[in-house]
Amino acid sequence: MEGVKKRVVTIGGGHGSHTLLTGLKKYWIDIDAVVSTFDSGGSGGRLGQELGTLPWGDVRLAFTALASDKEPHAKLARAMNYRFNGGSSLDGHAMGNLMLNAIQLEKGNAQEALQEAEAWLGLGEGRHVLPVSLEKATLVAVMEEGGVIYGEKEIGASDGSVGGVYLDPIPRPYAPVLEAIRKADAVILGPGDLYTSVIPNLLVGGVAKAICDSNAKTVYVCNVATKKSETSGFKGSDFIARLAPYMMGVPDYAIFNSRRGDNGHVDVDEAAVRALGTEPVLADVLGEGDRHHPHRLGQVVRVLI
Amino acid sequence: MEGVKKRVVTIGGGHGSHTLLTGLKKYWIDIDAVVSTFDSGGSGGRLGQELGTLPWGDVRLAFTALASDKEPHAKLARAMNYRFNGGSSLDGHAMGNLMLNAIQLEKGNAQEALQEAEAWLGLGEGRHVLPVSLEKATLVAVMEEGGVIYGEKEIGASDGSVGGVYLDPIPRPYAPVLEAIRKADAVILGPGDLYTSVIPNLLVGGVAKAICDSNAKTVYVCNVATKKSETSGFKGSDFIARLAPYMMGVPDYAIFNSRRGDNGHVDVDEAAVRALGTEPVLADVLGEGDRHHPHRLGQVVRVLI
């Protein structure tokens, strides 16, 4: 199959997807970046609630990661990630969220805003950012201590432990998402917060099934650090075990960071991961703080696919 | 001099400059668009006051007029002129004003925002938008009924008659403005509101003198309609007579619309205009409403220069 351009679908949201896409951008591959659209409290989420638009935050981050290095695209990508001061009347909004909202409001639909952003940022042939759904839904967490928490932001900020999540109501997928997964040679899940960035995508009608039905190799990129309320104390196998019911299966491979960072390192119990049916791949993919290094991560993913 | 690229400086602001620049864009000429920066109440003015930035409204309009017709530039120009709903938390702001503010705040200076916008919009060689000044000042009108009014917006909304205007304090010019005027083959003043768009540029230190000292042909484009509080009841010669002290002279030519529109037509007293030392040029330059037609106006200006 050498010489054939690979088709990769990434599934996630937030800074995790931004990092992975930054690392994958330079390779000769097609990329469909599927991102979560259930932000309830960030700049994109707040604008979406007020203006009745898509919460554009995660879409913007994916777009700016995939932006061409040529001008004016690179300048625009940087401008789109500029964030106004939280104390001003612009309320901490990211510039690109405002821009995507403006186009959606002007055109009356989100699809044209996506096309517009592709042109602004010079994404190029075979590269797209796909909101997992264009419909409104609230992420709801069932807590291990009992009770439920409504809203992505509220779940992330909670002091309890998430037992599971669902979307209310269950939204229909944005059609190109299912098509991209069907055609994919590889589907990469993560990195990103397990319950608030990665799994929400799998809760959208038809997405998990499309992954099961496809011939794509599946790769899970585990976060570098554990996270309060979502994955506190998790070992490598815990991430896979929690992901499995939402994926309706386990990933073929899971990439774990092998180098100890400053905080919240994930211990990788390789035998347990393997027992679940997933091949663990340990590599030094550590970047700054508790994030992945985009190019180290991109290289490992490229080798796997 | 055929075969030598002409250098044109336009002086004005608002929709008048946008129209003229749209009409001039297609010709093989260099263009420096000098625009007023003393907006006190529009989207740009309000952001400037809150964020301590340049009031970007007139600069944005000039930029989007000069934008390349190629993509992504044309798409961006349209996006920059999108205006959020006045009732939303985005308070009627024009998208491009937000973008130019974002860059000024990120870079810490207005000049880099100008360079950035040139790249976004693909202005091309020899074409620039120049804020007349980067310094803060308030436009003050001395009213014929007595008393003064502070602020561009407040003057435009007044029920009295403006006798004259000044800037408090007198701001220094943005240096490239004087340089552009010195090198110009033609300086076009207007169209635009006489006291709130055109004359404020001439009140900035050194601008009027630079026009006098240059060898440029000077052309005044008179508005299609008169305006309450500023030019109510004015004949053609009244515009020239009121402009003269601020220009420290009269323009070589004045373009007047020859076709009667629906409202507020300007009567052109050709002999009186000529007696002031200005050659009147009557032409059908009427567009929609009480505005010029960009291409009709552009053609007349092109012939004159």
C-alpha cells in the first residue's frame, strides 16, 4: 500500500486535538478532524447559547492547528486564537469564535462557516474539520457518588468522580463524520479529557457504530496526566476499560507517554492493557506542562498508521 | 507621463471612502487611503474607548474596499464587514473592528495590525490604508447658534448648524500620511461628511500643509446629498468655501453629481465654484440612495488624474 495516501480521522476536541493535528499536519495524509460540540461554558459555548449558534471553540482549535504555514493563512490562524481580556465587554472571547459565529449568522448555517474557515486557513485538499453534530445537546455525567451533573464545563469542574456520561437529547451526527469514518484507514481517539472531550463524540448517534463497522485501524492516545473528577488515579488499562463501552470495543493500539513529567503521570500497566485486547505503545511523547509534544506524538501516530 | 503609474492619496473616512476606493481599486494606480480616526460612537469608536485602541471603523471600511477579489481575501473582506446584532452581547460590533483590535492588543501597537490586515486582504504592492493619526483626540464643533459639541457622533446627531470644527488636542500625524501626500500625483478629498469625515483629517498637524506643499492635483468629491447639521441647504460653492480654510486653499477640481436623486440633492452653482478658483466637474455619479456609484465615480476620478 506504499504510495497510497492514508486517510486519518481524529476524534476529540480542545487542546488535545489541536496538539495531535499540529503534529500530523506535515505528513502526506488526508485528515478529517472530528471535534466535540457540547461546550457549555467556554467562549464558544457561551456565544452558542446566546446567539443560537454552534459552540465553535473546539472547531476553531482544530482549524487553526491544520492551517497552512503560508500567508495570509498562518497570520489568520494566530489571530483566530487571540483571546480578548476576560474583564472587557468582549468577555474573554477567542477571536476565531467570533469570526465563525459571524459567518454562521450571516449565512444562516454552520456548513458555510466551515467552508469559509477552510478557505481562510488554506487547509488544502483532503483536510477538513468536522463538528461531530450540528445539533444542540447537553452532556450529562452520572456521578459515582450518586446524582448527575449537567454541562461539560460543570462536569470538568466537579469534585466528584464521573461514573459515566450521556447526551441529552441524543443528537444526530453531522453526515460527513460518518462518511469520513467509513473511508478511514485509521481512527485516532484523543488525546483529550476522557469524559468531556473524547467520549462525547462517541455518544452521537451512529458514530461508535461507524467505527466498529469500518476497516480502520483504531488508536487511542492516552492523556499524559490524569484529571480530577474524570480520571483521577487511573492506570493505563483504566482509560481503555472506561472507553470500551462507548467505543463498543477496544482500540487496536493505545499510545502512552513513557517519560515521567512533573505532575499527574499515568502509570501504564502494560499486561492489563494487553489483556483487554489493546496493544500498548510506550513512547516519549511528553511536551510542555502536562501536554503532549505535537511532533513527537505526530511521529508515533504516523508510524502506527 | 503615460506609462508611469500614478500615485493617488484619498482623504476621508466612512462609507464615502469605501465607495471611492471600491471604484478606484481596478485601475493601475498606487493608492494610499488616509482615513479619519476620531470616531466617538460607532463600533470602532466604542471599542477604542474601552480597550485603549485605535477606533478602527473607518480603517476597516477602507481596507475591505481595497481587498483583492481573489480568495481567501474577498471572503475575509465580507466577513470583516459583518455586523453583530446590536441587541447581543456583541453590541453591534463589526467583525473587522474586533479583528483589528485583537491584533493591536496582541502586538501592542497599531502599525502591526495594519500590516496584518494588508496581508489578510491581499492589498498588493503600492496600496495602503493609513489612519491619519494614531493619537487620541476629540472632534469639537463650534455651533453657529453658539456653544460647542464634543465628539464626532454627537456632532453628526446635532440639530444645530456646525460653524467650524477643531481637534482637542491637536494630534500628530501618522508619519506615512505626510510621506504619501508628498509623493502623490493626486489628492482626492471626500466623498464623506464635510465636518465629521473629510475635514478632521486636515486638522491633524501637518496634513493641510503637506497638501499645499505637494505638486499633487487636488480633487474634491462633493457629497451627493446635503446633511442636517453639517451642510444643510449648501450649494456646490458652499462646500468649497467651507473646505478652503482647512485645506489652506481650494481644490483644483470638484466633482458634483449631475443627476437628481430622491432626496437632498446638491445644487451646483458652477459660476460661483469657478469664482472660488475650483473647476467644477459635473457628471452622473449617482448610485443607490444618497450615495455615489463606485464605478461611475471611479471612472470620473481616473479621467481627472
